[in-house]
Amino acid sequence: MGAGTALRPRRPQLRLSERKLLLAFGDMIAVSAAILLSLYIWSLVAGEPYTAQFVASQAVWFIVLPLIWFPLASAADFFDLRVAASRSRTLGRLLAIEVQLVVIYLLVFFLSPRDALPRLFIFYYAVSSFLFIAIWRFAGFAVLGWASAPRRLLVVGAGWSAEALISAINSLAAHEYEVRGVIGTADDLGRRVSGVPVVSAGEDLMRVVERDEISEVVTTATTGVDGATFQGLMDVYEHGVRVVPMAILYEQITGRVPVEHVNNDWAVVFLPVSRNEGVLNVYLPVKRLLDILLSLAGLAAFALLIPALAIAIRVNSPGGIFYRQERLGKSGQPFFILKLRTMVDNAEQQTGAVFAQKGDPRVTRTGRFLRKTRLDELPQLVNVLRGEMSLVGPRPERPEHVARLQQKIPFYRTRLAVRPGLTGWAQVRYSYGSDDNDALVKLQYDLYYIRHSSLLLDLNILLRTVGKVLSLSGV
């Protein structure tokens, strides 16, 4: 192949974002078709003529229903490629989404005037959208297989960052990536990194890329590479092959920032993905407004529940109903969170500040229920109203834990750059943390949230939180 000839894989090798976009595009077509069919069925039942003018008069549904569908689908991981690759998981998630649509249908049914279009139209839509989306997703196996082969990947670097990336690909993105080999040093030849052979040293990088039709080269370090490897990276980049830092690809695959593998690439921790100041200037005030409105609504509902909850707490264990605990907020400012008491009174008198453990004997029977439903966190809506917390953000940690963990975990204090939240990305993506290793994983999720903060991500997290509450999988 000539030096000036661009490399062209035999089949398209779409990126993760492009594959998800293809799934979303198919869903959009299926949703639109379901709306058209539902309007047709409603017109037949109501005796209305099904004309272009009638469809145009109902154009709002082509906006409202996709706006409902896509957040619900996103919160259910329906665009997760691992879910899309499994028919059983796809069907299960689709059923869960449709159940939520049925709940919406019931609300519309009882709130809409008799014989109004939304009453039965939403029901027709729930059924037809299920059928059309199921057909598309099952047919999508053939479509996605035709449109894209697994991306052929080459990893530059044979250290533990390479092992972490390859392990993540094997467990989370095996259908999307094919790791063809590792580029190491002359001393690494003959080794295997997480089962993948070291195929060459840096001076042969371009030759390996051409031979194996590589579409993506991942570097596990951007500093300290030898001159031959650096020149090879420049050559493959000039030929149109994507060169990406390990931390960025790991983040895309896992939804976590690998802080222990960042090294000198501090930008992947500190810099938000969106650097548009205009977007940020709109996002933050709107987020605060929503915090105020939703916390007021939540406190009104909590006021109705508090008498029964107070009786249950006191009957099960003597002591106060509420308790206050010091936490660190934005910029490390201390404040006191409010919670319903879930442990025996003075639970830490002997142990001091420690993580709660699974099956912790200090947790009361009522406390276990409160934790599973997350009702114990509702008093923190007062903290949200005060501005000490937000509805969504990294969970606030105790000063004792922060002081210890920042000595052990790189960039740990970075999570203090934003307001802590009542719920967060780590809470909906990871199980309850009980040790320092869990704290590291949760930090990875928290940093992902900080880098990708947006109203859509906040909505995604809130919907996932509601799902956890309803499934009693809080703690």
C-alpha cells in the first residue's frame, strides 16, 4: 500500500456511538410508524376520516411520544449494545419500557375527557410500538451485522493499563471490538497481555496496521513513548486511522473514568466533554430551578408519609426519628445532611466512622426497608432546597473518609468540584459500596458524571433511580 493511500477496511467498522445512533434511528422509524398506525386505528373506531389533514392536526404526537420513549429507553439501557446483542434481554427491557407506557396510558385515560383522542390512542400506541420496535430490534441483528464488522483494535503499550482495557472489552464490548494485538517493546515480544499477543515493537506499527486493516489504535500512554512508536502513531493518524487514549475508550465502554490509569492525561479527569460556555451557563441555572421545584414537590409528598414512617422507626428501635451527619459539599464545604434513622441509636459510638456493610447488624428491620426504598434519603430534599445539595450529583461523603481516600485514590477530591446529589450515576450503575475498592469504582462513575453533566443525563439518572426504588433495590 502506498504511503499516500488511505486505509479502507473491507466492511464498515462503526464506532460505538455510531452503532448506538443506528439503533436509535431504527427506533425512531418504528415509533413514527406506531404513531401512524395508532392514529389510523383510532380514526376507524371513532369514524373519523383518515386523511393527511387529520394526521397533520395530530403532529404534536410525533414530538411528544419520542420525547417520552427515548428517555425511558435510555434509562433502561435499551441502547446498550450488549442488550441489543441479546434477544432475551432486548425483549425484557422492551417489556419494562412498555409497562411504563401503560402507566402513562392509565394516567391519560383517567385525566382525558371521554371520547378524546388520547384515551385509546395511547393504548394503541403502546401495543403497536412494542410490535414495531421488537421487529426492528430482532431484524437489527442482520442490519447491524451487514452494516458493521467489529472494529479492529491495536493497543500500544503492554502494561497494566492495556490489561485493564482488554479486560473491559472482553467483558463489555466483545461484539464491538476485536483486539488484534499489542504493540510493546522488543523485550515484550512473545508475551501475552490478557490473552492478546504482543505482535510487534513500535517501529513496525504502520506495517501491522496495514496488514490487519486496523481501524483504531489505542495508546495506553501519551508521554514517555519512544521515537519510533511516536512516529508510527503519527503515520497511522495521517492515514485516517483513529488514535485514541486508553482512558477515553475505557470511559466510552464502561461509563467510568479510569483514574488509576490516567497518569499525565489529567485532561480526561478535569475537562468536561462539553466546553461550550453557553451550554453550561444555561444548564446550571435550569438544573438549580428543577432542584427547587422538584424538592418542594417531594417534601410535600414526604410530609404525608412522615407520621407512618416515624411510628415504624420508633416502634422498631428507641431513639430519634431523624439524624444529622456531617458531609463535605461543593469545594469541600462541610454541611449536615438529614436522614431518617435506619440504625440503632448511637450506632457508631464504638466503631467510629466506618462504611456500612452488607447485612450490617446495626441496621434495624425498619431501616432495611427504608434503605431498599431509599425513603431514608428523602429528608435531604431540605438540603437540596438550601442549595447544599442537588437532586443529581456525586453522593456527599464524610470528612473522615475523604481525608483517608484522597491519600489512596488519585483525583479523589475532584468529586468535590460539583454539588453533591441525592442520587447519582454511581448509585444507579453500581451496587452499595462497603470498602475502599468500591470507593474507587464509584469515583470512576462520579468523574464520568462530572465530565458528561447535562439535563439529559440528569433525567436518565432520575428515571433509573425511580426504577431502583420501585424494584426495592436501593441498598
